[in-house]
Amino acid sequence: MKIQQILDIARSRGLSLGRSGKIELVREIQRAEGNFDCFATAYDGVCDQYHCLWREDCFAAARRPVAPVRKRAKSSGAVPPPARKKKPATR
């Protein structure tokens, strides 16, 4: 299912969209419907929810490697140092 369709479903259920990705949006919809928020967790391709709207996308998303979420460091108010530039090679 395309992200626009998922956004439409979320809006129709009155959910706040924020900047969530596809997986988190689907899980939020699942929770709002009173279902398990299990989207993309069928890593071994096993799921007993045969009539789930998300079933095909769930299996596909579970097979894809997920990049780890990086947590932001709490801001101390200090400005980070500028990025270093590489010096040109000299001979």
C-alpha cells in the first residue's frame, strides 16, 4: 500500500500524523482499531492474522533491514563545532 493511502486511512481515523514513517503510521492505525500493533514484525514469515489489511506489506517490510534509529543528544545550548575540511594533498 502506498504511503498516501496510509495517510488517508490515518486521517479518516482522526490520528495525528506528525512525521512518522510508514511502519509507525500503520502501527498507530492498528492500535487505534484495537488490534495488535505488529506491523513488520513477521520476521520469519509467520502470521495468524489472515484477514489483515496490512498482511502483504507487513511481510515485505519485515524482510527489509531497518536502519537503527539514532537518538539525538540533548541540547546543552552550545553550538556544535564546524565540520572540518580536508586539507589538499601536498607533494
